Amino acid sequence: MSPITLIKIALRALLRNRMRTFLSVLGIVIGVAAVITMVAMGEGSKKSIRDQMTSMGTNAITIMPNSSRRGPVQLDASGSTETLEEADIFALRKKAVFIKEVSPVVTANGQAVVGNNNWPVSLTGISAEYLKIRNYEMEDGIMFDDQIDRMAKVCVIGQTVVNNLFPEGDPIGKTIRYKNIPLKVIGTLKPKGSSGFGQDQDDVIFTPYQTVMKRFNANTEIRTIYANSIGEGYAEQATNEVLEILKERRNWTKPTEPFRVRTQEEMIQMVTSTSELLSIVLTAIAGISLFVGGIGIMNIMYVSVTERTKEIGLRMAIGARGKDILLQFLFESVIISLLGGLVGILLGILSAQGVKLFLNWPMSVSFTSVIVSFLVCFATGVFFGWYPAKKASRLDPIEALRFE
Amino acid sequence: MMELNNKKPILSIQHLHRNFQMGEETVHALRGVSYDIYPGEFVTIMGASGSGKTTMLNILGCMDRPSSGHYILDNEPVENLKRDALARIRSKKIGFVFQSYNLLSRTTAIENVELPLLYNSEISSEERKARAVAALELVGLAGRMDHMPNQLSGGQQQRVAIARALVNDPVIILADEATGNLDTRTSYEIMMIFQNLNKQGKTIAFVTHEPDIAAFSSRTITLRDGLLKKDYYNNHVLSAEQALKNLPPPELDLADGGDE
Ligand SMILES: Nc1ncnc2c1ncn2[C@@H]1O[C@H](COP(=O)(O)OP(=O)(O)O)[C@@H](O)[C@H]1O
Ligand SMILES: [Mg+2]
């Protein structure tokens, strides 16, 4: 029998019992729709985290004192044995070959005031290279040069600060008072959005690091150094090199590392690996619902075979071989599960769009998940249709014809 | 009288036995039946209920295998063939007509007739269609090709079934009580079709338990308790067409309350 004939027979049998067909594929439909939606959810969040982290600079490296204390210490270096200093910056700039740009980061906390507007935002002391490391771009005005105007009372501000301190716009040339020290706005930054950690990257006031050290903090300690490697894949070499140079300057001989170097690549892996696990769990749940759907198909195929015993007997009496009957029912179960899969895929894409639209969750329908769902449905049809079809093909024509 | 021709038999059975195991008990449905059927014969097989007619016809139709004995169909021994080989024989050499028509429901007359040819990959869809049309014309249903079985009378359904049995051009047509569900008039109409087919050279083996039906055939084999009791050659074959004319008009039939 030709495949086209087999498809025709199967479709006719399925259309004859529309409601039953619909109910029996419901499991598959829901299973597939769940797979598509959940994978889209997992992929979507992974993608958006990756995008956000990329916006922070994929090759970025942070260097911090390695605290002797245990526990969460990222931002607290008070117990550290070693501190970073400006000479480290110069040494890295001079010697490191796997490093492109280096910038210190020193912060002061307080309120920024313009007229009657005030805004709580920390003051970030950096060198000009910081913009390149973190993928900031200038929107208006100019960037300061931290070596020429080392302690200048100037600043470059992000969009959030512009909006809050200068609601009427045009901040260039105006003055922000930070802890009563006037800072002249010489430039604004293009908006960047929030980072993967929920930080608003536009809520910043940048000023030369010497300005923060001397005018605000009254010490020369550097909490963090930002750098970027010369390209993707150099993270490890850059890390080793940085540590080497910093230790060499200090004639470091202790077995412990004085500083902690963390690359952005590590961070991306850390964040995405958790969402990968989420993806696996979601997919497993969806897989189980597909399996349950398959059992529904098997059930309906057994009913179909029993119901059509007489038809099977007749087909055999007029020359159908066991193989012909097997194929007939196998086609039916495969087509029913592929139909279910197709409807499920459409429903899954729709619900992914729905989640995106109404829950504002980043969704990314993956082409792979669509193809895999389709293949899984095919396999489900064959696997769960096999036994009922085999049963049909083994019927005795005389017995089957006698069946009422 | 057919033996007088020097033809080879189209079908030959020797010492055919068929036992059914029913738990402890063995039912001997056929207990050693032998006969030949020659090309062009119209044989009716008679016998009381339970005498083994259906059992025998099923073996002749290659749907069942004898417990022992020999069966040669169209010069080919078939008693030891496997399931698939038997299916090939049924597909190419046998046409079966059942008492209860066995048409596929919600499937048009012509599709029902095409069905046997679907299992023969050598036949193209054009040829399949052409042959089905020809077979339906032969049984007088040219105008009913696209009707569903539930839109047809019993007699018409049986005619579709006959067309289905013809469409693969079998060496023999086997019918098991093909008029069993029909009234006298319709039965005669069906017999007329069988007689016409026989005149065109078709070999027919027709199981019935009604003597007036047997009178339309040229030979009657009678079974009793699984044995051949009588093999009778009928020299005065009645014409079904004539018998139909002699019946009272159909209006009266209806007034009688029909024959169903
Ligand atoms: N599948 C079967 N299992 C057991 N006994 C059977 C089977 N088929 C037929 N028989 C028995 O064989 C005998 C002949 O049956 P059958 O050929 O149907 O008779 P007929 O068609 O002449 O009425 C009966 O006694 C019947 O009960
Ligand atoms: Mg019988």
C-alpha cells in the first residue's frame, strides 16, 4: 500500500471520531506546548542575562583584595591584609600584555544635589578607560582625562541621574553639589539599562579617581581595579598575568593569593548554569507530560483496533498481509501524535508570546525545541502505536470477521 | 459433464480434514473431503447447519489451513503456505462474498470495490479506478458509485460486495450464504448476476442451504457431518432471470409483508 493511501486511511479514521481524536491528543498537545513554552522561558532568561552581562563588557576583569575573613566579603575589604594602590594601575598598564585597559574604582557615598533636587547616588572615581571596559558610550559633552586633570572637580553622569537632577534637561556645564563639593558636569552617558544583577547602570556619577581619593575619602586606597583582557578566551591568561604582576611588585612569597581576580566569563557561566539547571528540570517535567500523552495515544489505538476488528478481518480476507495492517495502524498513531505535536507547537509559541506580553518575561522560542518536539511526537506515535498495531496485524481473519 | 473436457481442475482437494480443539474435546468439522472443481463450473455447496460448509469454504479461500489433506489451487499446493503467502493468494486469486456483505461503512461503493486492489502494488491508481468502475457496471450499479453503504439496499450492498470480489479478476469466486440475508426476489436478482458471471467464464463455489438457490447451479456438492455425501450434476439448470419473471409482482410481495 502506498504511503499516500495509508495517510488517507488514517486521516479518514481520525476525522470520523473528531472529538475522540481531539481528546486523545490533548495529552500530547499540552505536553508539547509545555515543552515549547518552558524551553522558551529558560532560553529567554538565559539570553537576557547574557545580553545584559555582555553590555557590562564580556572581557571585563575585576581585581579585589582577598579578604582573610570567611563569608560574603566582596564589598568588604576592611579585614584584608593587602590593599591595591595607584602604582598597581601603572604597573598593570605597563607590563600586562593580556590586558588592554585598566581603571581603578573608588567610591564615595552621599547625596547629589542640584537646586531643590537631590538624589542618593554613590560617586564613582575612575579613569577614562573605565568607559571602554564597561561598554559605556558618551552621549554629549566630553570625558575627563584623569591624568591631566587629576583632582579636577568635574563629572560625567548617567541618564538616570540626568532625569532626576535635571528634569528640564541640558545638564552640560551645570554644577552638581556632592557632599558640598561642586562638580561640574562635562558629559553625559548613553543609557545602558540594568545589569544582570538588577543594578541600574545609568544611575552613576563618574569623576576622576584622584578626586574621590583626595577630596572625598582622604585616603589612597583602591577597593577594586577593573580591567579587560585583549579578547574572548584570554580570561585565564589575563588573570594569571595580573596576579603575577601584583605579587611581583610586593615580593609576595606566601602560598595564599593576595588578590581575587574574577572574570566576566566566569560570572556569565555562574549565572547561566543555574538557569540551565532550571531548563533541565522544566524539560523533564514536560517530558513526563509527553509520556503521559503517549499513553493516551496507546489507549485510543487499542480502542480503535478493537472497534475495527471486523474491518481488519475483511481487509485480511481480501488480501491484506499482517504488515499492511501493522502499517495502517502505525500510520494512524503517528499521524495522530504528529497532529497533536503540531497543535502543541502552535499553542506553545502562542503561549510563549502571551507570557512575553503579559508577564514581561524574556522569551526565546528555540528552533531546536520545535524540531525535537516534532521528532519526539513521531517517536511517541511509533512507540505507543506499535503494540496496538502489532495486535491488529496478528488477528486471525476468520475470527476477526466473526467479531461483532 | 465438465470432466469430459480435458481441462485441468482449477481447484483440487484431497482427504481434507479440519479439527478444532475445544479444550479437552476435538471437533472434527471436516473428516476427509475430496473433490475437484474445473474452470467454468458453478458449484453450490449444500448441507445442514454445522455440516462443515463454512469451514470448507474458508480453507478453499485460503483464510484457514487444513489439519491434514491436500489442497491445490490453480496448480499450486497451498496447504502448507505461511500467513503472508496465503494473503498474496487471497489478493490475486480469490474473490470472497459474505452473507453480511462486510462493506466498509462511510466508504463509497467505488472505494469499497477498489479496496482489494490497494493491496496489490502492481496496479496503478488509474487502473484500480477503471477496474472498479467496470466491476460496478457489471453488477448493474453504474449509477450508485458514490453512494455509501447505508444509502444502499441489502441487495445493492451485496452487489457492491460481488463487484469487490470480481475486481481482482480471481480464478474462483467463493460465496458463503450470499443470499442468506435477502428476500426471495433480491436473492434471485443476485443469482442472476452470478449466473451471468458464470456464463462469462467465472468459476463459482456458492454455499447455500436453500434448494431453490442450488437449482440455479450446474453442480451441487452436499456435505453431512464433515463428509461429502453427494456430488450431483444438474442437467436442468434453471434460469434465475426466468424465475424472477415468474415471481408475483413486487407490489404483491410488499402486501404480503415482504420476505425479509
Ligand atoms: N473456530 C471453531 N472452533 C470450534 N469449532 C468450530 C469452529 N468453526 C467451526 N466449528 C465447528 O465445526 C462444525 C462446522 O461448522 P461450520 O463449518 O461453520 O458449519 P456450516 O457452515 O455448515 O453451518 C460445527 O460443529 C462448528 O461448531
Ligand atoms: Mg456456515
